[in-house]
Amino acid sequence: MTDVSTRIDEIVKKSDIVLFMKGTALFPQCGFSSRAVAILDHLGVAFETVDVLQDPEIRNGIKDYSDWPTIPQLYVKGEFVGGSDIMMEMFEAGELQQLLAEKQVAKA
């Protein structure tokens, strides 16, 4: 595992929910990141964010880590869930809520 992969692995495993995104939860820098934050806020769960715009190594490394080409990327209990579109589809189908309940993710 490379240094950046090790860093990402530590970040992903440190919190129940981690969102790698462009910008911050308070100031998202793209519409997809904004939508991802809105979904998590609506669900009332505690989550950590990583602003990939602040760290080019993480920005490029996260794509290799997940084998997923786009950002944002959602991780729940260390497991890659998907990007903004997948989050939206899962949320609308009730699958994201079910996943969070199954993984026993704490409310904020």
C-alpha cells in the first residue's frame, strides 16, 4: 500500500461515515458534493468530510483506493458506498437509510 493509500485507509476507518468531497460541509465546491452533504444532513447522521481540493495526493489517491473515478465518495464503516448519484438513488429507495441502520451508525 502506498503512503497515500495508507493515509486514506486510516481516514476511512477513523469515523463511521466519511465523505470525500470538493469543499467542506459548510461550503461545498460542486453541486454533487452539495447534494451528498444535503442527503447526510437530512438523515441526521454524524459524518466527517475530507476536502480533496486541499490535498492533491488524496484527490488522486482516493480514485485508485476505491477504483471509482469521481468525487464525492461516501464510506460507511470503512466500506465504499458510492458517489452522489448512487447516494441519491439509495436514499430515494430507502436503501441508504437501511444500510445506516444495519451498520448501526449513530445519529448526530
